[in-house]
Amino acid sequence: MSMLNVTVDGQATQVAAGSAILDAANQLGIEIPTLCYLDMEKKFNQQAAACRICVVEVENRRNLAPACATPVMEGMIIKTDTERVHTARKIVVDLMLSDHPLDCLTCEQAGSCVLQDLCYQYGLEQTTFAGQRNDYPEDATNKFYSRNLNKCVACRRCVTVCSNFQNTKAIGFGDRGFNTHPVAPFDRGMDESTCVSCGNCVSVCPTGALLPKSKEKFRSWEISKTETTCSYCGVGCQMNLLTKGNKVVGVEPLNGAANDGLLCVKGKFGFNFINHPDRLTTPLVRKDGQLVEATWDEAYSLIADKVKATKAEFGSEALAGLSSARVTNEENYLFQKMVRAAFGTNSVDHCARL
Amino acid sequence: MTNSINELIDSDVIFITGSNTTESHPVIGAKIRQAKKKGAKIIVAEPRKIDMVEDADVFLQITPGTNIALYNGIMSCIISEGLEAAEYIKERTENYDALVATVADFTPEVAAEICGIDAEDIKTAARMYAEGAKGAIVYCMGVTQHSSGTEGVMSLANLALLCGNIGIESGGINPLRGQNNVQGACDMGGLPGTYPGYQKVTEPAVKEKFEKAWGVELSDKVGLTLTEIVGKAGHGEIKVLYIMGENPMVSDPDLAHVEEALKNTEFLVVQDIFLTETAQLADVVLPAATFAEKNGTFSNTERRVQMVRKAIEPVGQCKPDWEILMDLLNKLGIEKTYASPEEIFTEISSVTPSYGGITYGRLEELGGLQWPCPTADHAGTKFLHSGKCARGLGLFKPAVFKPSAEVPCADFPLVMTTGRVLYHYHTRTMTGKVDGLNAMCPESFVEINPDAARKLSIVEGDKVRVSTRRGQVVVTAKVTPKLKENVIFMPFHFAVGAANTLTNPVLDPIAKIPEYKSCAAKLEKVAWDWSEETDQIK
């Protein structure tokens, strides 16, 4: 692969041909703010370059260049930290804010909102472009997420992920100019679209326009994140479990080897079983035909005694175990070890066939 | 999977058969659509017009239970038109002549008749698959859950070998595993015939190795399979049955028989996260932690071992399954203790050659490793059989088409097949507790073709009785052109209106998998019960 020489803010580096200016800056640890840029869009020619937050100066180029979608060329000299760049970015954020409610105090996205961060970075308390605003009704017809397009900044991330990655193509862009906004077919509710509720649009939305319908109220700064593997089908999607206290309150996708930032409806929204009130919380043993609460010691002794007695009286072939395709490798290993080494039989199986 | 998920994106042709990919493995479905966008041709062979059909270049709407006829028809066409990978066959395979002999009579016309499709479509699919330089086969339970399931898989392997697609990137035969760690459960020896890493229990050297590692004497007799265990439990031959994280009361075939068997089991232990239909029959119920409450590893469908990390403390008195099992092992005289799942994994690596080079440290660093990974400096295996097949020469195992054990007759004129829906997972132990998912798919149903429905005076939403030789259930009718007139479909997730009350417990003789995907059934409209169901009348 041929390498190209570039200079960003006076620092020289080499990047692979085909890289974007953003990649070169990242490589040097120089931060360029982005909003519409999607990590999963590996080919820059697919980048929407819709928001223009990432504009930079390129020597001998007349206009400012979007860093996410401008390919690096040999000898390019790039400046990311100039008056002209700052002014341009600030105007872009200002224009976005001109059609965005200032309800950050109660907005669920506060703290993890890219627009909020940009306003903070560029010192914008309110827009200087007072005037007309869009007023869309909230769409809560999907069971798992709600859409408040008044908070949409038309970055196109949702449409990109739905059309190019999830490939469900449930949404597109409707209208033009000031009224441009993501739409389901005929601009009706999401429930009348082909949406499969994968929630990938929700995961990539930079503002509070698309929000999961959560049972819990939480602020983003109260959340801990734990990287793990999804517990539904066998794809092995990587994700963060979002927890507040001892409760799982959300899921966000990670760029795992198998899922590259995508999840499905079960992985994204199907976590409420974890803290469900119906969970078993104590061992139960059957007494007089009824299952009643017991201590771990009681339950263990009952099982150990029964296993030993049955083995002594009827032999190992009278015992068997069914392991589980849901639990970990370590647990499956111990289970078959228990059946083989302690029960004394190879009659261990699980639902691989079912 | 012989290959990796992301290799699909660069395949030239993807043959999907017996897999409703976008509903059962949604993210792989999305990846296949990405491949389509990049120019891959898509062939779908399914009894239902599933979502994936929208992306298909060829759709073969076969009658359930006719997979092998279709695959043989495709191979017959490939051979007769000289599209096979002759060089590859000569250098890398054996027993090719037997395959030629078996499929010779199975022309696309013969296959088309059996499968209920057009012979021209079979030819188009055959040419498309054979002409793609990198052809991937993606399959799931629609191939395996038949009385000839194993031969169905062999037949697909024949097809892949015939076109030189085994051992190449973006090719292979790729079973999509349905549960988060079904691959791992198999890898870890949760099977009656094999120790961890598929080492045979009948092999004296293997037995000796595990006897030394565990410090006990072990049996060299192959154990019973799940379906056999349940059968013997019913007859009182199995007195103690320990079930961890499974719900055979919904997932197994012929549920009336399963219920009787579990009730007859002298001592039933169930370890689970909820009081499932199965746990309700137990003598002892042990409360286990969910995946969010413990550390460990899962192995995904592409053999990738990945970390599971604890996000919250176990609720109530729940314990992670590994702690429960360790406690019981100790009580049963196996003294070894483990301070963490990592210590268990170290023991796994020491006795499992294919996991030999995997450690928690490497998994943390790399995010995951695909077995076989025999040594600490091995990078893992992206696709299998590279250069040559694991056994040396790729062996053609010709399969002869046999009809399903039960075919339609005058009393049961329809073919019933079963499967998953997007919004639920297996027996709903988890998804049944999520409001949104229940709202999207609240109850059991049967899908029926509009013409068939009209003849039975059934409209969308009617209550209908589905019966087979095993039993009957009353469920809601969904009228949909997704199905052919002689086929009905039921999801298997639900305990009420359970599809598995109806399914045929006949087994594939080799894999002992039940024939869930095809049995003979009858459909009747039932009158509304006005007294109890007035709130449901539309």
C-alpha cells in the first residue's frame, strides 16, 4: 500500500493512500470535532459529509475541506486550529441550534449529546439566528424508541446506518431545505414502515432525536459501562451494558469482530429480563408437593445425597445432565465435568439440536 | 462455520438454505445484504418467502423436507453442464465417482417435481453457485431438523466440495448457530460422545488424559443424547436428572410426552434464572445469575471465543452457574476449587488442544480468538481447511433423498414447519419478560396461505385448531402469501399454543435431532368462545 506524506498543524506524518484527513489527524492525536461522521463508514466516499463540523484549512485550497470525507493527497498541508476554521464551525453549530430546543435540563441525551458538547466547546449559549423553527409532533409509535425530530440536526447518520449497514431501508430523507428531515414512508409513523426495531439508528443518533423508551430515568453521567458479549443468538455481537447502581438500564453496540457496531432488536432492547421482579432469587425445594424457599446448604445437601444414593443403588447410568447453550464455556466445562467425573456417566447433552 | 461472518461480505455468491437469516441471526442478515450491495448473488431455498427473498436473485420455494432432493438436483445440473471444479476435485477430494453415480438420475426435472418448484430455477441456481469464484453456503436448522438432517448437511458439503468452495476465503459451509454459546457448549464437551475439544470418550488415550487431569476414573461408554435421556427418564431408567439453563417443556418435540417423562423422573434438579415451565416440575430449583452478573467466555458461530464481563452483582441469592457447579463438585468429592472463571479456563486450555493457545490475557488484548488456536503464538483460525481438508482429502458422502418420516395424507393434508420470529428467543424465558418484544409478538400463531385459508373459511385473526398425530393446539391464524398452499408455519417459542405439542419426535439416526421442520398437520376453524374472549373480538 502506498503511503502519503502529510502535515497537520505543523506535524508531519505518513498515512495510507485512501485515508481521509480525519484519519491523518487521529493518527497524530489531533482532535477534529465530528457529528455526522460514522466510524463504521470505512470508505470515506460513503461519508455523508452533511454537517460540516469537521472542516479544516488545506493549503492552496480555496474553500474549507470536510476532514471526514476529503482524501489525503501527497504533500498536503492541513491546519485544524485557525481563526477561519473556528468561525466556520461556530456558525455551523449556531445554525443547528437555530432549530433545536434548549431543553438540555430535562433532555435524556444530556451529557452524551454531540450538539451539547459542540455548543460548550464553541461557547454558544443560544442561537444568534432567531426565527422560524420546525415543529414536528413526537412519533412514539415504535415500541422500543421514540422520535422527536425537533431535536434532529439532519446529520443523516440514522438513514446511513439503516440504508447501508442494517439494509432495512425503513427511512429516507423527506422534503428539502429547512424542512429536510428523516421520514418513514409517506412521512407517517415508524410503525407503518418496514422498521425491524434494530435500534441501530438510535445508537448512532448524536442528539436526543431518537431515544430508547426506557423504564428507568437516568443521566448519562450516572452510568457505568461494561463491555460484554450479547446473550441471544450465536452471532456474538459485542456491546456495552449500561448500568446504574445494580441495574442494567441500556445497551449500546460496540465495534466487535462479528457485528461492527450493529445490534438487533433483542440485543439492543431486550435486557429487561435481567432485573425483572420474577427472577428466581433463592433456592427452592419441593416439600409436600410444593416448591418452598430453602438455603443453599439445604439444596446442595439434598442434591449431593440423592446423587450419591442413586449412584450406589442403581449405578451411574441412572443419572444424567442437560447442559446449556446459554451459559459460559467455563460453566459448560464444569457441568460436563460434574456429570462425567462425579455422576460417573457420559450422559450429558444440551439443546444444540433443538 | 468453516469461515468467518465478515468474509461473507466479499463472497461472489451466497446460497442461503434453511435459514431465516434476518429474523434468527439479524446482524448476519445485515451483513449478507451488505454483500448483495457489493455485488454478491443471493440464492435462497426456503419453504417460506422470508424477508431475505427480497434480496434473492433466485428463490426456490421448496416443500419442507425436500432439501436433499434440491441439493442433488443442483449438483446433477452442475456435473452435467461440466461446471464442477475439476482440478480441485482431483487434487483435494475423494469418492467423487460415488457422488456422480448418486446424483446422475437426479436431474433438475426430477428434483423440481419433488421440491414443488420449477426445474429452470434449479438450473439457474446451480449455474450461479458454480460460476461464483467464492461461493458461501449459509444454513441453519431448516437443514438439520429433519430425520435426514445429517445427510442434508453432508449433501451441502458435497456441493461445496464440488465447486471447490471448502478451504477458501469467503466460501465454505456455514451453519448459523442459534444460541449465544451453543458452539461453546459443544466445544466444552456438553455432548454424550465427546470430551472438550471433540475428543472421543471411547478413545483410551483421551480417557486416560482426563482421568489424570480430574483425578477420577471415567466411563468409556458413549452417553445418552437429550432426546434419549428424556425418553429414559419417563420409563424410570433415569432417576436423577440435572437440567441447567434449558427448558425442554417448550423446546422439545411432542411436549405431552416430555411433561409425563419429567413428572416421572424421581429427582429433577433445575438451575435457571426464572421459574420456567421445566423448573416448575423440579424437586430442587437453583437460582442462577444472568450473563450480566458474571465473568466468562462465549464462543460464537464463527468459533470466536469472546469475553463475557460482569456488569452488576447477582440479584438476591443468585450465584453464577460456575460457582454452583464448583460447590456441588466439591460436595460430590471432586476437591478442586477455582477462584475465578479464568482459573477454569486455564484448566480448559490445558486439556483442549483447539483452545490450547487461548488465555484471558490474549482475549482481553485481541477482543477474541477463533479456534483452532493450539499454541500461545497462534493467531487463531479465520477459515478452516485451508490448503487441504482437516482429514486430508475432502470426502464426498453422497446422500439419497428420503421423504420426511411423516408426509401429508387424507387426515392430515398439510405440511407443518416451525421456526423463530425476530422478536423472541427460544422458549421466551428472556424475551417473554420484555414488554416491547411481547407487544410485537404477544402470542402463538399459525401462518397459512390465503387460498388455503379461503377454502377453510379462515380469515386473519381467527382462532384455528392445528392438529397432528401428537396433539392439538388452538392459536390465532395469520393469513400470508409467504407460504405455499400446502404448508403451514408455527413459531416454537410459546408454551401456550406450543408448536412442539404437535411436532414429530422422530430422530435423525446419526445426530438424534428431531424432525421439527416437517410433519403432517390439519387445520380447522374453531368457533369463538364469546363468553371468555369478548375482549379479543375485533
